[in-house]
Amino acid sequence: MIYVYAVTTSNVRSAPDVKGFEEAEVSLVRARGVAAVVSPIQSNPDLDEANVLRHEAVVEAAMALGPVLPVRFGTLLADEDAVREAIEIRRTELAAGLRRVKGRVELALRVLWSHDDGHASRPAVSAASGRDYLLTSLEQSRQVRCLRRRAEARARDIHRPLASLAADSTCHVLNTSRQLLLAAYLVDRRSVAAFRRELDQLTSANPDLRMFCTGPWPPFSFVGAGGGVAVATSAHE
Amino acid sequence: MNQSVLREKRVTLLDLLDRILDKGVILDARITLSVADIDLVYVGLKALVSSVETLERARTTAAIGRSS
């Protein structure tokens, strides 16, 4: 079987000089303008930290040689013909994706906040009547809406200046109550320093927020329009 | 390992898992991870997020402790 790490352009000089799973040589399978970064494999890689890091190491090595679209962990195909067919039928989207990410990297941002959500301090209300109960729940939903608005405004103030330095971005507000913002930015390599300077300024200007920026990553979050070149997903069989 | 290095390592691993399992090109392939595997990792991810949050709280508490 063949394990696929990434898709790159077919004009890269060579496969990355790095060992894949089971210490196998990494090679390229080329098909009309695009190429898959692959290695032969005997059995499915377990989902563990070492294997996740190995997949990432191969993708990063390929990224040093040309633009890459990383492929989701655990992608196995029967043989090289199957790989060629899989990339050839989505050649147009893959080529467009590769043009878009060329010379760019992904930066990840996670912003935590501590908000007073009112629940911890509010005494337990025993609803004496239906009217009290309704008033209490109205008040609670008003507080939730208010918190949501406050979060969106603060997240926007962080996200906007960073997004303006990026070619593309994704953004989720409050996907947990402590996580104000979870965002990804597709940034030109030459703009990474400016992005970090802006982030430093935002960090100083918002001492109550904790910001975690990781990367540069391969452009995982920007592999295609609408969040993925997802075709015929037969995942989870 | 000091706490901030540990925290950074955890956040980095969390961001990597988030990407490698949930983003990236999906080829028409036999994705060999079972639903159970993915669920297990995401339970792990949640634990990681909480551990980051816990470390943050510990840090904040420690800072308050020092300043008082």
C-alpha cells in the first residue's frame, strides 16, 4: 500500500530527503502538473504522537522544496496507479490550491480570556413562581447574548489587523467558553515578521488575554475553497 | 521543564493534531482511522485544552500570589 503525505507541484526537483513511516524512502508520484509525496507502507500507522510528528516532518520537508497541500493523516491508497488517479481527477483544484499557497505559510492563533460569566457568583435561585422562573431565564439568556456580543467585538479587534496582513484567514469565536478566538492565517513568508510584530502589539494592548501563536505550519487550513478539497470522502469505514 | 515551555509544547501539539486530523486534503482514500480512534483523540484534545487552561489559571494565580 501507499501512504500519501502531501500534494506538491510536479516540477519539484526531487522527493524530500526524509524517511517516511516504517523508515521507508519517500518518493513522488507525478501526474500532469501535480505530484503526490508518498512512501510504501505495510500496515496502517497508529494514531499516536510519534506518527503524527512523522507525517508532519515529511510534509515540512516537502515544503522546503516547493508549495505543498498537506494531506489528512491516515490516507492510504492501494498502489501508485491509484495515487496517480486520485490526484489526476482533482488536478484542477489541487493546482489552484498550490498556486494559492505558494510562498505562504499558516500561522495558528488561540486566544483565551477570563470573563465573568456571572454563573459562578450568582446564588442558586429557587423559582418561587412561574413568573420568577421566566424572569430568571430571560435574564440568563440576556446575559448569554451580551457575553457573545462582547466576545465577538473583542475577537474582531484581534482578528482584523492580523487578517489584513494575511492572504486568507479562518476564525471561530467562543468555540469553548474560555477560548475567545481560534484563528488561522495564510501569510506570505516575507510577512511573517510583520505579522509577529502586530501580534506583539496586540498582546501588549490586551494584557487580560492570553495569546498562543504557533507555526509556521504547512497550509492545512487553506487546502481549497470552502475548507477542503473534499471529494468522495470515504472516511470512517 | 518549566511551565511555560511545557505549555507551549502542549499548545503546539494541540494545534498540530487539530490540523492533521481535521484539515488537509482528503483524497478518495481509505482513511484508516476508525471513528473510535478519532473520538479518542478528540477526548484527548479536550483534555489538552483544559490542561492549557488549567496551566493558565495556575500561572495567573501564581502571579497574583507573587504580587500580593
